[in-house]
Amino acid sequence: MSVAVKSAIDDGVIEELRAIIGDDDRVLPGISSRVNRTRVPAPFPVHRWAEYMPDVAVLPRTTEEVSEVVKLANRLRIPVVPRAGGTGLSDGAVPLRGGICVDVKLMNAIKEIDLVDRTVTVGPGINMLKLNEALRPHGVFYPDDPASYPCSLVGGRIGTGGWSLLGARFGHTRDLVISMQVVLPTGEVAQIGDGGGRKLRKSSTGLTLKQLFTGHQGTLGITTEATLELFPRPEVEFSAFFAFDEYTKAWRTTGALTRSGLATLAGVVLFDEWKLRYLRRDDEAYIPQPESVRAVIAVAMYGTRAEVEPASKRVLEIGRADGGKYLGDEISQGDWASRHDRYATPLHGRSLDGQAVPMSWHCEDAALNYSVLPQVREEWHAIVARYRERYGIFDDWGMFAYTNAAHKPWGDYLVEIDVGIWEQRLDDENWDAWVRCKREISEVSLKYGGSITACHGATRAGDAELVPTEMGSAWPVVLAIKRALDPNNVMNPGKQRLDEAYE
Amino acid sequence: MSIFRLGEQRPPEPQRIDDGVVMRFEHVYEVDPDKMRTFPQQDMPAWDTRRIVDARWDHLDWMHDHFADAVLPAGLESETMMPEEMPSETPGREEER
Amino acid sequence: MDAYTGPNGDGQLQREFVERWRDNAYGCFSSGHKFCREVCPVMQVTRNENHTPTAFHANVVAMEKGLLDVADVADDYVHCTQCGACELRCPNTLFTGDFYRHRTRTVDVVKAMRALMVETGNERPGYKLWNERLAEAHSEPVLGDVVPSQDHVRDWADGLEIPVGGETILFVDCEAAFYRTSYTRAFAQLLQRAGVEFGLMREQWCCGGPAAEMGYMDLARRHAEHNVADWRAVGAKRIIAPDPHDYIAFTEDYPGYFGDDYEFEIALGVELLAELIEQGRIELTKPVERTVTYHDPCRLNKRKGVHKAPRDVLRAIPGLTFKDVDRVTQWSYCSGGGGGLPVEKPAITAEISRRRVERAAGLDVDTLVSACPWSERPLSEAGEAASIDVVDLFELVAESAGIDVGGARRGLVAEERR
């Protein structure tokens, strides 16, 4: 085995970890344990895999174990990289400096379901789909619904400050988590919420910390328990898809729908022309559609029948008022059902000569306001086209714009351009080109007053270098907080340019 | 009951649908094999195609039921395609085993 | 990137393995979405990323990049029942597998890696012993220390007067011939009641499926060749396979061995039974007063898409209260009995079964009905602890048909013969 993959952590540290964890099967220094806790679904420099491996993985069961591991890391200045599902679309869970991967999947218990005060308390290692299967008999659900719904875990959702397809109605992860137990970067355990009580939603006592601890990308600590919101299980679901012969009409209709004031509106998704062309490659709903279908809107509503039924009529009116054509019940229902696990699959990719080749999926996740959507779309596609032509290993999979503001359909949009990358062809030159392409895309977002990441996190090259720019005058505050909570820079170091806190 | 016979597992010849898409089994689209020269296709017997298509529809039904007690249809036909152009009500779905 | 020579100097074998499986590996690795993880019965228990289908594929890419060798991952690949949940649930199969004629094949990758383990001196001790015993007795060692000998392979049929040979052969696998003989006698007598003509093999060897699952490819093939020769020798045209594991061997492995020469019709036991009941050739007159739920065997539901026929059969039994769990939810269910897992990691199998029975218990039933004898062994053990009776579908149907089945659930007959 080559020197490059040798662990930087010596046997003495392994022994100390074994003493803390108390179970040799949960301290994993072996190469396969390290290799398989490196990448996440985001495009990965496969040719440099060894540089991103942790030195050891631990699988804790308790908050105490996590706390002791983090204290050890502080004492010996070893990086700690928290990992829940490892299903993120940016590199939050990818180690940049080796260290100890704290893999929380064993902490997946449902600890308490409180139907009176309407909360469920869980470990960070539980998946939302499995949680909801357990909640169903009680007539409640936890509506945190990303495209990774069947595979992402609550700890990662908190770490990334996740986005939910149903967020316009139910809110996103940040709004759905009531409070949590966190192991801080120095190893102390803190209960973080909105005020003191574990099940309180709103207070003004002290400093309100919950926002800070959702979306830190694992740089401010490790969540070891979370108390979550319980909603009544919806009586009905209504989804409708509309087709347009022009993007602008679809964009205007999106605005009309999101400003409609309909309270049960859960999400609106705008598909652009490139997305339709991409869908025609292999999606049975779109292959037979006529050429005049160039842009599409998907709308979904959830709630009681008494509210959704009349609202659905209004949606059908608005959806068709400006040239929109209804795609039919079957597509409206089938395509909507497929959105809960809609991570893009590799064979959507096409090489320059039209061959189907497996490509890794980059999902851009800028947050932008309604007014700039058409212009950003043009600029982004032009960037990807340039890189595709020059390097051949990139592919434009089109754009989505999704309602992004919690409880406010009229708010901003999660704007996504999907780029396929032929990983098998990656080398240093191609990888650097990719990073430049990614940066150009992000710079456009900033130019139009947006954010470079709505929910994935700016934890990778191409994004990270722009974090100080986006944060602007708030950046020194961010650095001060990071330095105060993590004096030894052990908690997921190197992410988001937070190293600047130590310069 | 379906009896397994090896000879019956070979898929039918493809009919062209558009530039990149063909069809062998009724209502089941497939990629034009010419696009799979760089990354080759697998040997996929007829029973396997059937299994995947049925599983997909069952999975989508399950997802609806997972999130809400009922799906409210608009009760409207497609406005982009004529009825005769539409694939069958549940494309590719056969009677399950 | 080279380096691995291994104890037998087999770097070449590993390189060939990587070459053969790299497309499959990249198909997963380029995606790495892990929709498989929560449906995997092993992962639900261990929560160890090393045991994920994702890791099983990623390791092949890692081998290609010189990061690890087969010895580093050999123990990881034991953690799989080959239930097929992952490869079906994977969007590369479920959403685009049929379109591209390219799907995720975790079962094949795991089998191939296990074969590489055998070829490079990295075989598992439990698998090794199990398959040595199979090679000797031509039946799997399903009776503990007692050798399941060919001399007794038809003892289960005592008193049933089933001939040997003929156009339609009933294939009786190891677990059915020696261990859960109640299952076998139930099915055979149901066929007789319906007037189906069938015979047994002259020499009933194991189908070879489990040997292949554990990586013993030559051994598997030898058994297949023997069985097919036996079928040809008696002029068989059709094979009835009641056991889902055999059905898979005969419809997937055997065509691979024999190609276009493979002329047999394979009928799945539960589908045949459903048809016979529907045609009125078996009448179910005796009510069975039980409250039951049905366990979708992995190799029927996930691997072959068979889930309707067993439910039709259950609904035809009078007196039964049937609390169903849909077949998609059951993608994440398993008994833990397949893929050699109980041979190497019996504690994991036991926990998987315990959880399955716990789910049944949550429905307030007295009986868990399965349609796979291999699942019934670990499920029965878990069922005892939970006071839930685990029965096979055929046994229940036979009871309702008024058949006095005989046989035993736990190989008692064989033990008495010691």
C-alpha cells in the first residue's frame, strides 16, 4: 500500500479512541473505512481520492462519546469531520485535512413522540422517510422533503441548513427543528434552541442561537440530538404541471402562482428550455410531448380537502391564464411523486458526440430573487456551453427555479443549473477548469444580489473563495464567532474560508 | 402464471420514436442503442424490464400515499397532446404477478 | 498503479476483476446518492458505511486507483443477503434502468468480489467449510453435523408415491428435502390434489445457487451441469421450482451456464398454486382461523417482482384475517437468511429476523406467513421469542385443503434417523 494513504494518526491515538468508544468495532482505522467516508454525491476529484480521506472513522452511540472524542481532538489538535448521511451536494462532509470522521449513523433512535406538545425527538442519524414511516400511525409527519428525502439524515439536514420541496408551506430544516443538543468544537455539550425550553418555538431570552447552529456545515459543532416539529398528516395532495411554448410566459405564471395568496401552496418549480431538452432524453413524461412544450411549471399543494379542493381550481385558472397548458393528471401526479427522490442519475450525461456516458451531477443551488431569473438563466447557460465546448467533459442538464422562502411562496428562489461531469475523465486540468466554471456561475449570482448557496453550503472550491465576498460586512462577525467557539480550529477545518479566523 | 422460457426473454426489435429514443415493448421507451457504444448496455431479459417498470409505478403510488391520505386529481386531460397520441393510462404497466 | 500480489501472487486476477466491473462501479460511484442505504437490511442493523451497496461499488473504483486490495475489503462483502433491495431501489434501476438497459447490479458485484476472494486466498472460513461440505454431500449442510446424504434425499416423500422422472420435475432444494419437510410435503400433496403429474429427480443435487452467492463458481456450475444432465436423462421439459432461491438459480444462473441450449420451462411454485386454485383444481374448504400477515420473500418480491400471486392465494383461504403490508414497504424487509449471511454473521441474521418479526407483532397477528423456506428458519427462531407462529404459505393452503401434511418444520425426522 502506498505511503500516500497511510494514516496521519498513530496507534496511540487509536488506542485512546478505543478507550473512549469502548467497542473496537466502532473505531475504524482500516483503509476501506476511510475510503468509504470520503466523497459525497457532488463531483469529486477521483484522481486525488487519497488526499481527501479521513485518518480514522468512529461510530459513536452517545453524546458523551462524541464529547470525549472532540475533547481528545482539541488536546491533540486533530481535525474532526462530522458525517451524517454523506449525501450532501457540496463538500461539507469531505475531509480536507484528514482527521477523525465522526459518523453519526448509529445515533438513529426515535427517543420521544409528544403528540400533545407536537414534537418528536431523534438522534442525528435517522432518515426522514424512515422517521415519517414511524410517525404515520400517529397521524403526523415531519415535512422536511429534499430531493434526497429517502437517504439524507437529520444531522446533515441541520448541518447544511437544508431546503425542502414543500418549504413554501411547511418551512425548511431551520424552521422545522425546534431545538437541539450540540457538542461544541471544544467538546462541551450545549442545548441550543429558541430560548431555554426544549420544545419552545419562539422566545427572546439571551441570544437566539438556533439559526447559527443550522447551516454551519459542521464548523460549529456536532448535533447529537434534535427536537423536531410535528405537522398533521395532510388529507390531500394536489399537483399540477403546466406547459408553455415560451419561457417568459412560464416565468410570469410562476410569479402569478406564488403571489396568489393560496395558503396550502407547498412548492412551485419552474423548468427552463434546457431542462425540457434534457428531460426529452429519457423521461417518459416528456419524450412524446410536442415541440411547443418548451418550459414547464410544477405546483403542489397539501392540506385538508376543504382547503385544497377550492384552491386547486384557482391554481388551474392561474396556471392556464397566460398560455399555460395542463399536462394531464397522469403526468402531474407521476412526475410530482418522482420529485421526492430526484437526484440526477449518471446516464443522463451526453458526450460531445452524443454518446450516453455516466456523469456525476453538480447541482448548483444559488438563491436569487424573481426579477433576475430570466437573465441569470441566459448567463449561466452561456458559461456552461463555453466550458463544454472547450473541455468536452461537461454537460448542461438545464435549470430549475424552486420556491425558496419558508412559508412565503412569493419569496426568493432556489435556482439550480444541473451540470454533468464525466468523472472518469477528470485530471488536474479538467478539475481546475471545473472549479473555474463553478466560480463563474457563483459570481453571476452575486452580481444579481443573490446567494451562492441556498442550502448545500459553500464548502468546496469554486464556492468557498467567494464566501467572504458574499458575507461582506458581516464577515468579521462570522470569523469572530468561529474563533470564539473553536479556538483550535478542529471542527471541520478548511471549510468556507473560515481558516481566515486564525490568520 | 408466467412460465419462464429462455427463448421468450429476448426483447423485440426496436422501433424508432425520435432521434435518441426507440421502443421495443409497448409503451416502454428506451435509448437508441447507438448512443450506448461508449458505455455498453447490459443483457436485460424481458422479465427484468417488466419488473423494473412495474416497480417504478408501485413506488410512485407509494410515494403519494406516504405524504397524504388521498391524491386530488384535476380531472382534466392533457392539453398538449391529443388522446390518440397519449400513451396508455399507465404506460408500460402490465398486470402484476 | 499496480502493486497487489497477494499471497498467491494474484495481482492479475484483481486487475481483470476491476476491468470487468468498472462500468458497474462507475455507474454507482458517479452517482453515490445512497438511496440504497435505508432499504438495506444489513445497513439497518449495522449502520456501517462499509457495508453499503455504495461501498461495494466504490471499492472497485478504489482498487482501480490503487487505494485498496481485495484483502482489505473481504470481510465487508460478507455483509449482504443479496436480497436485491438496493439494486431495485437505486434510481439508476428504478427510474432509468429499463430505458438505458443498464441497471445497478449489486448482487452480481458482491458475488464477483466473493469469487475473487476465493481465487486470491481471501475466502471466509465459514463459507469455505460450508462449501466443502456441499462438495462432498451435494446438498448444503442444513442439518448441522448430520450429513444430508443422497441416500435420504427423497425420504421427505415417504408415503406419497411420487415417481422418479417424467416430463415435469419437481425440484426440491436442500432446506426443503431435509429440514422443513412440512413445506415440501404440503406443496407436493397440493399438486397431487390438483391432478398435476410430476416426478422427482434421479439424483437430487443442490441447485448450486448458494455456492455461487458465496463465490464458489466452479462448484456452482458443476451442480448445475449435474442437475441439467439429470433432467435431460429423464426427458424433462418443465421444472417446478417452489423455492424462490431455486427459481432464481434456474432463471438467472443456469441460462448463464448453458446459453441458448437451455431449453427448460421453469414454473414458480406459488404462481402455479395460484393458478390451480383459481381454476378450481384445488378447493379450499377448511377454514383456517388465524390472524396473519405476509412476509414478501426478497427473492420473490424484489428480485423477481412476484408479489400478487401469494396474496391471491392467501385471500382464497377461508377463515383467515389477513393484515397486509404493501410490497414497496417490504423492499426494506428481510429475514437475513440469504446470501450466506447466517453462515458468517449469524448475529446479524438473527437481528434482522428479530426486527421483521417485531414489525409483524406490531400488527397484532398470531402468524407470520412466508413463501420461502430459507427465510422461515431465522424467522421461526425470532417468532418463538415473540409468540408469533411462522408458517409457510403452502402449509397453510394444504391445511385449508384438508390435507394431513406430515413432515416436520425442523428436520426432526432426520434427527430421529441418527
